[in-house]
Amino acid sequence: MRAQDSATPSLAVAERPAAAVAPAWAPGTALAALGVLSFSFSFPATAWALTGFGPWTATGLRGLLAGVLAALCLAAARVPLPERRHWPGLLVVSAGCVLGFPLLTTLALRTSSTAHSAVVIGLLPPATAAVAAVRSRGRRPSRLFWGAALAGAVAVLGFTLVQSHGRPGLADLYLFAALLVCAAGYAEGGRISRELPGWQVIGWAVVAALPVTALTTALALPAEPVRLGAEAVAGLLYTAAVSQFGGFVVWYRGMALIGVPRASQLQLAQPLITLVWSVLLLGEELPAAAPVTAVVVLLSIAFTQRARA
């Protein structure tokens, strides 16, 4: 796929001086925040899907349905194949965000609560910013940025570890592995979204994963029990349509407008939103430390949004 007219606004944003980019921060922040809100329901939706599908089946079907949806959208818009130089990055997005993260977190959620699994999201923003800084050839985020990001990450990490009583297990290994592959996928997707529309970035990533997700589905369906129910089907459809495709559309567009480091710090609020969903929909108890953590996270987001990269 070559950069078409639809990609021109992203290129213009990347090339303008800082003063000209400033007006894009507001819509960029709004789009990134909408992506965070979309992703915040991913763990509860996955927990719902696991009530009727095995972990491998849920992961395979999630990617397969998202791939079919993305292929239809790309075909309807008559989007040409990406240029060769974009494929390495798209494959990183595919491996990290389409295959690795969904599978590893789904395996973790078999034995871990959504609150405990939120430790992944708590550590994801600084990990994404670190990967982006290594990949970037431009200016690095300031010390204020890193200090605020670290404070927010420590607050979220401490909060989630207290909730799990500090007892790491196999689920934690899955979660930390998921953290690493997803951070690489987020950073690479944010970088490519400066040249290609975000919806095409994630669209081609899930299409590239179709051979793997289709094979996984074909092998897992006969091997794992399936118990169809309203929650299981709703959870699967949400993870496929929103968590795996729709949420990334706005997320990558927001990253392209305000930069990967700033956008990634908005995700510090995601574990707390996930906890709200877990209370309302999964019946988990809201910890007393949640309001304190929320204040620390909001302050961290405010400082990172103001810190100059």
C-alpha cells in the first residue's frame, strides 16, 4: 500500500514545526483517549469469551474475525498493497498486537483476575515510550516526561500487585511476555501511522496474521470445548471488532498526531477503567486504594501531556 491522499494529513503533521502541530494535540489526545477507553474493556470481554471458548479458540477466532473485517474494509476502500518498506513494521504490529498479546493475555486470564492482569497495562506506557525512543532518530522525551511516566507506572504497578497479594505465578510470566511484544507493536504502529492512515496499519496487520489465526482456529475448535452463551459470544465479538481492529484505528491515529510517548501515557488510566468494568460487570470488589491511585495517575498524565519531548 502506498501513501495515498488519505495519508497526507499524517505526513503534514509529521513535517510541520512544533508551533503548527499544537492544534492537533486536542483531537489527537481525544482519539488516543477513545482508544484507551476501547481497550479498557478488552480484559473483561476476554473473560466473557473464556466462559464459552478455550484460550486458543478464542484467540484464533478473534484474529480471524478481525482479519475478515479488515479485509472487507480494505477491499471496499480499494486500498493498494503497502510499499515494501512498510512490511517489516507491519509484521511487528501483527506479531505483537494481533498474535502475541491476545494469546498471552488470554492464557493468563484463565487463572488471573482482570484486576491482576491490569499490571500489563500499567507497565505498557513506559515500555512503549522506551521502545519508541530507541527507534526514533529525533529528540528524546525530557526528564520531566520520564519522571512523571515512571511515577504513574509505579503507582499502577504497586496498586495491581497489592491486589494480587504479591504472589507472582505462571500468569505473570504470560503477562510480562505480553507486555514486551505489545510495546513493540504499539511503538511500531505509531511510527508507521505517521505515513499511513492508522486504520490501514492495523488492517494490514490483522490481514497479515490471517494464515496463522485461521490455522489456530482450525486446530483449536475440535480440541477445545465450545459452550455458546450470550456473554461468550458478546465477549468474542467485542475483542474481534473493537479490541483487535476498531480500537487500534483511533489509537494509532491519536499516536500519529501527538506522538507515541504522550499517547502511551494516556494508557496509564486504562487499568483503573478496567477495574470499574470488572466491578460493574464481573462482580469484583473495588479496592479502597483505587481513588488514591486514580489521582496519582491523572497527575502523571497531566505532567506527561505538558512535558516537551
